[in-house]
Amino acid sequence: MPEWVISWVLVAVSILLLRPTIRWLHKHIQGLGLLITNNPRGAMLIYYLLLVPGVFLHEGSQWIMSKILRVKIKKFRLWPEKQRSGVIRLGLVEIDGNTDVVRATLIGIVPLVVGIGAIALIGGRRFEPGALIDALATGDLPTIFAGLGVFLSAPDFWLWVYLVFAIANTMLPEEHDAINWWLIVGALVGLAIVLWILDLSILIKAGLDGPLAQMAASMSMALILSLCIDWTVMGLIWALERLLPRWLDREIEYQ
């Protein structure tokens, strides 16, 4: 099987796994904040501060894309607000409801594209994921620990981990983002058909084996890195939710 196929499959699977992971984290970060502070406003502040770099990237990228595409912005907010449903919305870019589907889709999808790109850049420039993956593939414990040591020794390691965490958990499209996924799929399929009709299928193969393969590899690396960090944080939150009630003499219940 070609490597680009494996990479794109990893991208799809990672996004599918990331969605419920992010949903769990958002819910339990708020719950943990409420458990610690015993104050809804304090919990909301903790929730916001943990994810604020990602909020700025998400809303900022949509604001910039809206300006580039000359779409009217009805509301723009970079601070949290509790909705009538009880859900806390960390930020908001609300565009004109009459915006055509193409521009609405581009505005809705841009935080995901920018987020994955930012995480891939951090992972490639600040960490050594390749060395760690190669070490894990050997199955040799000393080699694995050596690769882990190289990975953890990156300058400002915890700062970059925090940024990846904040970006990964705010980059997915939100409910109010009007994205037409069929438009994106249709555009890609249409391009492939046109190239095939023009007998330029060699360009398709070159793209899949070249730039698109590299893009898929970078995206899969970024998403897998995000999942690994998220699952580590989930384990930490799970442990705190069982230890803190004993010390604070209060519990948090999820519905």
C-alpha cells in the first residue's frame, strides 16, 4: 500500500478520535475548574486560560479570512460567554447569514487548516518526533528510552506542549460554522476528473506521491502528537478528579 494512503487514513482516523477526545476534555476541564474553585466564574476563567492561545488562533484566522473574502462580520469576540443552554463559548466570529456556501465553507474550515499547520510546525521544529517513532519501532527498551529522552529534551518543552494542547482542542469546526463538506470533496474529485480527461493523470500521481504525500505525513504527525498529549492530560484529569474530592470534601457530577 502506498505511504500516502496510510498517511491519509491516519489523518481521517485521528480526526475521528480527536472529536470525542476534545468533547471529553472540554467537559472535564470545566468540571475540574469547578471542583477546585467551587465557583462557576472561576471555573470558566480556568477553562478559558488553558485554551486561550487556541481561541485566538481559531477566531483570529476566521476574522482574517472573512476580511480577505470581504464577508460581513456580525459579531466578533475573543472572551468566553455562557450561552442560554449553559454551554460556554470561548470566542465567536459570526458572519452574515446570507454569505454564499463557498466563502462560508472557507471561513469555517480555516481554523482546522491553520491549527494543523501550526501543530505540524511546532512538532517538526521544536520536537524530535521522528527520532521517537524510530526508537519505538525498534522495540528495544534502551533505544526507546533514549528516543524519549531526545523528545523530552527539546528547549521549552512544556511551553510547546501547552501550545499544542491549546491549539488542538480549539481548532475543530464549531456548530455555528457553516461548512459544506460535500463542496470540498466535490472540488477535489472534480479536479481529479478534469486532469484525467485531459490525460494529465501523471500530475495526479505526482501530486499524491509528492506534495500531497508530504502534506498527509505532516498532518498525521500533527494529529497523532495532539492525541498523545490529549490522552496524557485526560489521564491527569481522571486522577485529579479522584484525588481532589478527598482533600476538598466536595465532588463534581457530570450529566
